[in-house]
Amino acid sequence: MRRLLRTYGLYFAWLVSMVATGGSLYFSEGLHFIPCQLCWFQRIFMYPLVILLGIASYRNDRRIAGYVLPLSIIGGSIALFQYLEQKVPGFRAEALCQVGVPCTTQWINLWGFVTIPFLSLTAFSLITLFLFFIRQVGSDQA
């Protein structure tokens, strides 16, 4: 497993960021789901990952992990907050999303727990895990 992550972890992180970005664009542009304010913030943290991880993958530069981990951790934190807002009544903060679509809107709700913020949280978590493994493998070699 370590060898697989050492060899392909950066590419896996890039692939996840591309799928997440493509999925968010499909939901908004293809299915015409209007993003709420927290969704826009998550996009702000996800979209640059496609470019940064793509360049790093091309150059095989594992040092990128230190630079993009904050993006994935902050984006994942926003996704977790929105997911808790949607699924836990005590977390509802209507003041955050007063303009446009409420952040508690569940455009999809598969199996009772899979919502768009859940998908975003999953993507950010996978990217974060891959980047932590890349950093760990890199420090083992030093």
C-alpha cells in the first residue's frame, strides 16, 4: 500500500479534485441546482486544487502537499459545517445564507445521508488523506 501511495498518491488526489470539480459543475450547470453561499466557498477551495495538483502531478512534485493541505482542510471544514447544518437541527444557522438558496437545501438526498456537502466532504477528506500519506512517505525517505 505504501508503494502504491508513494507512486500514485499525488495522481489520486488530482483525480479526486477533477471528479469533484466536474461533479459540482454538473450539478449547477447540467442539473441547474443553484449553489448556496457555503457551496461557493467550497468551490473556492476545490477548484484551485485541480490546477495545483495537476501541475504537481505532471512534475511529480510531492512538496505541493504542504501548500494545498490548507485548502483541502478548510474546504472540508466548510463542507462538514454545511452537512451538519443540513442533518443536525441544532446546527442550523439561517443567518449565514440569507441571500439566494438556503444552505440547508438538500438538492439530493440518497439513502438518507448522501447530500452534495457530503460528497464535497468526502472529496476533501480523500484529498487530505492522500496528501498526508504523500507527506508521510516523503518524510520516511528523508
